[in-house]
Amino acid sequence: MSAKQLKLRAKPAWRSARGKGTVSTTEQSHAIQTETLCVDRDRPARVIAVSASPGGVPKWPLKAACVTTAGLVGDGHAHQKHNRPDRALSLLDLEIIDQLRDEGFDLQPGTLGENLSVANLSVQQMPPGTLLSIGDVVLKLEQPRKPCYVLDHIDPRLKDVLVGRCGYMASVVQGGMIRPGMEIVNITAIEQSHPAFCNS
């Protein structure tokens, strides 16, 4: 029997990300698509791919990687502005990658430059400050990632297409090893659901 599929419904990103400003129809459309990602709630959230590169995109899959407060060991950035603790790692929902494939883009985990491709997490819909644990590693979501011109050599359309669904930047609270297949636990959600247990 197949696992039950549920569609996530959340406050549209285009209603909250820009306050009272005008938001384009394209941004609204992409945000609505992201809200309805099909997530398999009968399976835990997991790391699907761990990817790195000397700099820029695409990033290439690794069997495992050591995570420090600076990010993945061996991973580089094309621009100095990305060498900051609050941009140590980037995460992207596999479900968004699948959406983009359905739209005709030839993408694999890591193609868009994310370090961690994740499934059944819906990281795009999480608020800043959310804590995620992956084995010994603890990540803190800092801000949604914004698409930039480095994606042009993959496809010039991606800068617009990825608005509102480009993943998340995270800092590293605690380092360790990460490899594909590891389970992801939303520490913040557990603390909010069981405050008495977490504070005992």
C-alpha cells in the first residue's frame, strides 16, 4: 500500500517576504507551487544528496562530507560575499527539483548549487531560526536563498523561475559528518510540540 501523500498549505511566501510591496504574478505563481509540494508524511525527512564544488555551480555529489562552521570541507564559493557563517550551507527540497524537471529543466541534485538536497522536509516553508539536526550536525536556517546570475550558464531563465523556491541558507551550530540517507530532525518543531519534555 502506497504512503499517503499530503499537500502542504502555508502562508504564501509572496505575501510575507516583501511586506507591502508589489509582487509580480510570476513570483506569486512560483510561491503557490511551492506551497503545494507533495510531501510523503509516512517517511522521515532525509538527506538525498551532499554536494560541493571548488566554487560556483553546479556542485557535485559526495559520498560523505565533514561539516564545520564554515560549511562543507572542500566546498568553495564563486564570490567572497558568500563566505559568511550565516551562509555556510544551502539546502533545497528535492520536490522543488522535481517540479523544475517537470517544467523542462535538466537538473540533478547539486546542479543549482545547493549543498544538501533534502526530501520530505519542505525546508522552503520553514521560518528563519529553525534548528535541524542531521546526526551530530545541527543547522540553523538563516534566510531563504535568492537566485543570482551565476545560474545563467545553466539556463538564463532560472533567475526568474527560482524566485520563492531557491532553498535556504543555513549556519552551522554544531559540526560533524553528513552523508546521503541520513535522517533530518526538526528540533524546533519538537521543542514547540513538547516544551515540558524539552525543558525537563
